[in-house]
Amino acid sequence: MLNKKQILEANDIEIKVVNIPEWGGKVNVKALTGTERDKFEASIVSVRGKSQHVNMQNIRAKLCSLCIVDENGERLFSDAEIGQLGKKSAKPLDRIFDVASEMSGITKKDVEALKKTLEMDHSEDFASD
């Protein structure tokens, strides 16, 4: 059995090099940490009053900004630069998004589950009114 020290010291954050010919080179794409995945998921939930829904706007740039890193594993794009990154061609963003999603265990089923959870939460809010 692993102990706490072994778990915390395990180097489990994978980084892959992804060729982006549209940009003339390669980028490092890293898997999300648990905290980063929670941040990403929270960033795609939109709340208006009691209403919540999954906000797919700029979802590729949001994930790519968390996962494109330099040689030291540090993010290249800040949250403030997500809009700029989102203006890049969808094709390379899709490629990075797919790799980052796979490495981070994010599936289409996860997004659908999040939508269903929000719909259930929303319906419960109205049931209690």
C-alpha cells in the first residue's frame, strides 16, 4: 500500500509534445491537476439567479490556456489571455483540446453529466419554491 508521502511525491502530471503545423512548431500540453480540473469545470458553469447551465463559450481556449505549458511546466497563457487564445484557428485548438482532455480524463460524458447535474439542481430549486 502507498503511504501519504509516496502519493504526494509521485510525479503523475503527464506532459506531451503536440505538433501544431498551423503555428509553425510544437507545444507542451500537460494534464490537469485535480485543482485545475475543478477550476476548468467551474469556469464552464454559468449562473443567472437560480438558473445554472453549462457555458460552452470559449471552452477550447479555457482548457488550452490551462494545459499549454513551457519547458518547466508553467502556463504560457493566463486567464486574462483566454480571449486572445480563443481567436486562434479552431483546428489547432481542437487538437490541443483533444489531447488535454484525454490526458486529464475529461470526456464528453463528463460534460453531459455536469449538464444533467445542473438540470437536476435547477429543477430542485423550483420544486422547493
